Amino acid sequence: MNARGTVPEIYHDGWIDFNKNGVKDLYEDSTQPVEKRVADLMAQMSLEEKIGQLHQTTRDTDAEKIYKDQIERGDMGSFLAGGEIIESPLHRNALQRIAVEGTRLGIPLIFGHDSIHGFRTIFPIPLAQACAWEPELFERTQRISARETAAGGNDWTFAPMVDLGRDPRWGRIAEGFGEDPWLGCLYAAANVRGFQGTNVAAPDRVVACMKHFAGYGAAEGGRDYNTTEISEYTFRNFYLPQFKAGLDAGAWTFMTSFNSLSGFPASGNHHLLTDILRNEWKFQGFVVSDYQAIVQLIDHGVAADDDEAARLAITAGVDMEMVSSNYETLPQQIQDGIVSPTNVDESVRRILRVKFVKGLFDRPYTDETLYKNAYLRPDAVALAREAAAKVCVLLKNEKSALPISKSVKKIALIGPLADAPGEMLGCWSSRGRPQDAISLAAGIRAKLAPDSKLTISPGCNITNNTAQISRAVADAKAADVVILALGEPRDWSGESKSRTRLDVTGRQLELFQAVAATGKPVIVVLFNGRPLTIPEISTNAAAILEAWHPGVQAGNGIADILFGDASPAGRLTTSFPYDVGQVPIHYNHLNTGRPGIGEYKGNYVDAPITPLYPFGFGLTYTKFEYGKIQLSALTMKAGETLTARVPLKNAGSRPGTEVVQLYIRDVAASAGPRPVRELKGFQKIELNPGESRDVTFTISNKELGYFDASGHWLVEPGKFQVWLSKDSASGKPVDFKLE
Ligand code: BGC
């Protein structure tokens, strides 16, 4: 306010007088380069104002009242959505106005939100989207997430989560892309492009955040937040590449992970956040801690008090503190000479850089007219349906139980997930609403001829032991086609949702057994956020369609597959164990010194050593035949390429899509053993019945190299094996030599 008690005019044509001094400062001039604007602004900031930029807290409906004073003091840099559901950008703008008009320098706040697989239009969970083997699909769904997230008053999303997931006990396996780092890199980059586009400052784009840095998915026992022990060699080759791929695609922020990483918590880990991220990778954006992860350094046992936690985090390279407020101790610690002001300056510079890049100094407010028509637009809904169909993985299809004829007279749809729209949304469903979701029952009903009959029996409760099995059995007996909708509840996966058992929950297996005992062929549709152990279902069901938690258009997308209007083209990106005792189990493991099966070979006495369904697995409604692999040469020189080719034929009677997968093995490597097989390419090929095509891959040094424990990229001469196969467990390799 000025002397007369009125707000001076700060909004001018093409610029905002953020510091209310009546002149256009360099930082207020959008024609100036970002670095100059940052420097100009920083030169005007007090230490307290700088520390304020490092602080993020949750907003709730009363935030305007609660945080008014704090924002006015310049003691807040960012909000994340949380608490009460905040629907509109009006609320954001109200808070932003306090920051812009009510503080000395007018620095805009940045608003973050967890749009993991959609904002209002909820798409399939990330683990499911990976199973489409189509990164562009994910780019398109995240583009819509960005549009809706931004319309809702947010500038920034805490996604993608790129943590490698090998342990289905860990509930957050649902949020990532599975067990393969190469595929993970493609998905990381696609997500970043989807969120940020080519111009992240555009009003319908949001800043992406690579999380959780790093190693979070390797938590001991699959228990969330738990300790991880990962050798530097494994870390470089399996856990880090996805983060680097996101950075290379332009991601502007990173989030630390909760876990202790090989001896020191990630949120205070200088080696990770500075040596690797800043010094090696040259990351220019900022790092936000995970939720209260800085104060938790005390619980981890590496900081004695708030001061020490703040000191550890800021010197390690955590720029913004999410929710806890240990960084409030920094001014005193700087005054006492314990923390260097340079650390704070660096962090402020990075945060402001992103705020300028996002265009917050040119357009601090969200258009308040947009959001009412921004959600669930027809293109979003159509894409949600396409995605729900594309993520389905057909695990079994005996005697062509699928697809179902639309003229079938009586369908019995049984099970707790048969008509459960809210369950379709999965974990982290943001602003998704059950009333917008299409259940399996609704999707099937829409396909049926008017004289067909659909009976729906809930069968048994999804989590507890309530059973109504006799009605389900009677329905099954009276039906021509029996569909069982089974799985796990949506809130059994995601953060803090670890499991010790991986079977279908409650009494669903009993339900399955009772229905299967009728002798009717049973089609099982599975809804889950992680691989499940389903050996008995796998043996006794006629067909199994893995649908995951497929989002708002679940029922329509699945019905498209069940009735043959779309063909199943999904492939697993995480192995399905027989038994939880096999976990962690992943296709890209190392050989032992005693490979193979037999006594003293390292297998189980009571279970197979292989998974029930391997990585890359998925059936179609037709039959694909692979010919012999041909290499263009048997030797390859460094820097050259060779091609691998395989004839593929659709030998069945329906059109279908095959995912031809290229796997490579480096047979002897000097810095450490290489996995028995590693995915290095794939192509999705559509063929009509009887049609054939040669599928060709180019192999370059890029597909042959790996990292040593210090992060050096090595491509070494010697023997390599190549597979072109339908999954990670089939096919015969051919060899070539790198000279
Ligand atoms: C989660 C993050 C999330 C953050 C903000 C944390 O508990 O681990 O993934 O982005 O909360 O909601």
C-alpha cells in the first residue's frame, strides 16, 4: 500500500510492477533473458525473502486466511494442493494476489499438485499405461492431464514417478512403469514432453517433477519408506537412467525420495543431489524435498535437531522444503557462520529460474473462466477409453473364450469389482470422481443387444469376508457367459499400501473356486495396482484379462476388448510371480555362478524359479509366428551398426497387434556382469490374418553399452546375444561379435 492506503497500480500493458516502484525493472521485463531477470531480482532480496522462496506448504480451503500474514511477510514460495478439495483457480488466484500485490517484491508463488495419471479425467494408472508399450499414448494422456491441471490453478505436477519397481509388495509399484530401465526411460521422457510440451510457459502446460530421487522402489521387504541398499553399479544401470532421461527431455524439477539410500537418507544425500545431479548431469532446475522429508532426517538418525536437518538438506542440494519448516532456522545458522549464504543463494536462483521459465512473472494468474469447461472434454474421454483398452493384457484365452459375441443371450457378471465405478480410478486419483467413471457392468451393458440379459451379482466383499457366493453360483449356472471381476481395492495400492500377500483380496478366491466348480468357462477380469499371485485362477479360468485400475473409461475400454471391437495389445512390464516368496523377481536379473535348474542350482524346492507370467508377456486374439532371426553381419565394429531381422506372420484368423521385442545380452563384461537379457527395442506391428512382415531393428553401440560404478559408459568388445521374441522368456538367441 502507498501512503494514501490504496494499492498502487502495478498492472501495466505487457508488464507488472512487482516491486511497486513505478518503473520497469529488469526482472519485470519479459524481453530480458531469464538469468538476467533472476540476478536482478536476487540483488533486491533480503535474506528472509530468499529463505521464504524455499518454503512450500499445503493449501486448504482456508489457506487465504491462514497464510495471509505469512505470504505478506514473504515467507512462502510455493503451495501444494492438499487437505480439502480445492476445485477452482479462484482460490489459487486469491493466494497469488496476496503474494504479487501484498509483498515488497511481488514474487509469484508456484502451485504444485499430484496429477499422476490425470486430474479430473483419470487415465489408467502408470503401471498399466506402461503395458501399452506405447510411450506416445502416455504423452497424449499427460498432455490432457497438464491441460486440466493447469486449468485447475496449478503450474507444476509431482510426476512422473520413475522409480524402478521390482517388488509388487510395495504399493507404489502402481505409480511407475515397471521393472525395465530402458522402457522406463522412454516413458520418463514421454511424460515430461506430455506435461511440459515445447513451451512450459504455455497456460495449458505444467512443470514436470522427476521423483523420487532415488532408489525408493528397492525398499526392504516392500515396506514403504524403507531402507534401500543398492550397489553403485546396480544404481547406475537400473535406478538412475530413467531420471536422466527425464532430465534430458527437459524436466525442470526433481523430488527427493524418503528412503535411506545405501547408507544415507536421499533427502540429505550430497553425492546424489550434488555430485550426480548437478555436477555430472548439469541439472539447472530445482529440487523439492518429499513431504516433510527434511524434518524426517531426524527420525532417520542423521540429524540431531531441526537446525542440523536443515543444514544437511541445504548443503546436500535440496532447494525447496515441502511442508516441514526447518529452513526457518537458516538465517540464524548463516549469521552464526554455520551455513554458507552461497548455499541459499544457489537454491533461490534455481527456484526463481523455474518460476521465470514457467512464465509466472509474465502471467501469475490462472484464467478463471476456463476451468468450468476444461474437464472431461470429449477428446479427453475418447483418449481415456482408448487408453483403458490399450493397457489390457490378455494373460490366458483358452478355446477362444474371448472375444464374446455381442448376441450372447445371458451374461453373468460376478464379483466385487463388477459394478464399482470408483474402484476403477486407482491410487492418486486427484480430482477424479466415481460419478464420472464407467464400471465394467456399464461398459458391457452398452455393448449388448436389447434382448440380451446381464445379471450382476456382487459375490463377496472385496476386503472383508462377507460372502454371497450361492447367488453368484446360481447366476453362473443360468448364464451362457460368465465374467468374474476380481482384484484388489484401489486403496490397497499407492503410497503406504504395502502388502505381504499378493492374492485377490478377501474371499474372492473362494468365489472364483465356487463359480469355476459349476463347470462353466470363466472369464476373469482383474483390477489391481500391482502384479498379483494367481496360480489357481491361471490354471482354472478359461480367460484372464488384466485390466489394472484403468481410469474413468474403464468399462467402455474393457468392453471394447471383451467384445472384439479392439484387440488386446498390452504386454506386462512387471513379472507376475507364482508366489510372494519369489519376490523380488524380474527378468533382467544376473546369472549366478550356477545357472539352470537342478540340485545346487539355486532354485526353490517348493516353487518354480521362473515367474507365472514373464515380463513382455501378453496374448492376442490371433496367433503370431516368428521365423529365424537374421543378422546383417556376424561382427560389428565400434561406431558401426548392424541390423537384426525376423519374419513375422499372423497365422491366425483375426487381425492382431504383436509387440516384437529386441533383447540383448553382453556375455562377458569387465565392470560387472550384465543381465541375462535386456530389452533394447520393440515394435508394435499390426497384421491381418495371413499377412507377413519382416521386422527389422538397428543395433548400435547405444544398445550394447552399460555404466560402470562411477557412471562411465562402457562399450566393450566381445560376444553379444540377440533375441527377437514375443516376451522375455521365449525365443532363441543368435550371436555376434563386437570388435
Ligand atoms: C509423496 C509424493 C507426493 C507428495 C505430495 C508424498 O507423500 O511421496 O509422491 O508428490 O506427497 O503430495
